[in-house]
Amino acid sequence: MTTGTTTNPTRTTNTALTGDRNPTTGTDQPLLRRADFGDFQLPNRVVMAPTTRARAAGPGLVPTDLHAVYYGQRAGAGLIVAEGTWVSERAIGFVHVPGIYREAQIAGWRRVTDVVHALGGRIVLQLWHTGAASHPAHLGGALPAGPSAVNPQERSFTATGFQDTVTPRAMSRTEIATTIADFRTAAHNARRAGFDGVEIGALGSFLIAQFLSPRLNRRTDVYGADRAGRRRLLLEIIDAVADPWEGRCVGVRLSPYWTSGDTFTADRETLAAYDELVTELNHHPVAYLHLRGPETARADQAATPGGTPDFAAFARYRRRFDGPFLANLGFDRDSGNAIIEEGIADAVSYARHFIANPDLVLRFALGRELAAGDPSTYYTGDARGYVDYPVSA
């Protein structure tokens, strides 16, 4: 197993934020140190998290020149994880999200990766399948498929707005095999498109997380029945996706603390199941673990009192994973520096801060104020609120 630049921590107390240590400022801060992520050599530890922006509004869900501009503007990140991208037509569950299963999509993504690489950046692609969280409106009227015929009670963003999910079909063994093959093909296509690797989106309320959930996965075959069965799909996808890369260029993103209605609950049973899963990842070709933490008390203002990320929640899984570890959700510069200094994370990923601050790494380095994004433009289909955020003067 490839290891990161820090060892698993024995401390979980966030001394950097409790007054025992002042957060480092300037270019010597932990976020700006180089990092060895095995096959990924990062010049800094400020990672751009995958964020759906719904800009593939043309025919065929093809990335456009807007995507190339957007990611090129953010090439200063230590690593860019591009937005979740459909592995097949069967995976679709959100409007205007690009795919990686057609030649035109591969060519569109090649323009993106060429620009990022020309500007000195590194970029991986997150592979996405919504499963039962999709809607017939995305699938030509067909029912979506999930681990079992259980409605996840989510909402799917369609061309006419959000719609409630429906009771899906239970996937057959043949459909599961086809889905694994779709992920493998998507990984091949990502490599053809010039990406430096891929990340498996196993978080939130989507297909892989549905298989991990005992509330949604009521199967009695090898893909259900117990914890080992419920994690089998993810592990088989990891092995399939790693094959095209001939190395450890596959990240995995998990969200053990995800809470949504009665279906996804971060209870003791859920966290224990993720304990076992994260430990099992050490026996598979995983380049890094990208973990979404619990919601902060004030996720919209993470730097305010009460909004600091829960370091102990991340440390729980850092102790169980031997490779590079990325922490995500609710971090600002000071808390990002602190969790790295504590040895709990090797890097920190940012979503909303990168939306509004294409030069986020520079702003962190110089201690400059961060701009705020405009949520009303997050999912619109044009340049406004996408590529028009200014860099700091």
C-alpha cells in the first residue's frame, strides 16, 4: 500500500485551534508544503473538491470550452478533482452534468486536461452513478435501478426542477456486472482524455452509498446480506477501475457521516461498517482516501465559532487507512493548516471556496480575504458565476 507523508495520528485534540499553537501564515504553512501521494506528486496540499456546476448544457453532455477555462483558472490547486461525471447513460441523475462514455465527451475532456496540464496542474476525474437517486425523467421514462426496490426518499434535479425519487428496480446480477464494466470503461476513457487518475464517487445518497446502506440494500445475495456483502460492489469497482491505470491512480471518496432523512444516518452501526470498509481499502489499489466529514455547526461560515470541523471524526478513519488521506467539508485556511499539522490529514479539499476564488492557493499564501460565491449561479448554464470570479489584486 502506498503511504502518505504523515503517519497515522495518535492525537485527536485540535491544539492549533485551541490557543496552544498559532496557525502558520505565509508560504511556510502546512497547506503549501509539497506532498507525495504515491503516483500523485502535489506541489501543495490545497485540493479542489469535485463540485457539480451543470455547465454541459449542449447536446450529448459534452464538456465545453467553458469547462476548460474554469479548470484552467484553478490549475494552481495541488490537485483538481473534476466534477462527478457519468460513467454511462444509465448513471444519469442530474441535468447538464457531463459524461465520459462517448467519444465527443472524451474529446471535450481532453481540451480540459490539456489546458490544466499546460498551466502546470494535475487533474483527476470523479466517476459518478446516481442509482436509485435518479428519476425516470433522466432515463427516458424507465425506472432507475438500485440495490433493492426501496425508495431512497431523495430529490432529483431534472429539466423541470427537483422531483421526488420513486421506488426503483432492484438491480439484477447482470446489471451489477454491467455497472462494474461501465466504471472500468469510464476509467479507460478518462485515461484517454488525459486525466492523471480517477476518483470513485462512493459518497452521499448515490449508487455505491446505497449498496453500503442496510436501509436501502436488502439483498440476500453476495452484494447484500451483511457488511461484507454490502461493500462488495465498491471493492469490485475499485479493482476494475484500477486496471487501466497500471498503478495506484484511483482515489475513493466516502461520506460515513452523511445524514439524509431516515435513509442515511450516521449512527453507531453505520460508522462501524465504515470502520471495516476503510480498513479493507488497504488491501486494494487505492491511491488516496477522500473523506467528507460531518456537517459543521455553521457550514456556510466555517471560520466562525461553532463552525470548526470535527477533527476527531476525521481521525477515526485516518487511523484505519494507511495511505494518503484528504479531509473535506467546512475548512478554511486556519483549520486546513491545523488538521495537517496535527497529522490527521495529508491534504484538505475545498469546494465553495474554489468556486469563488480561482486563485485560492495564492490567497492562502498571502493571507488575503476570500470572496464569497453566488449560490444562485451554481447550477446555471452560462459563464456568469462560473468563470467570471476575479483573482485578487
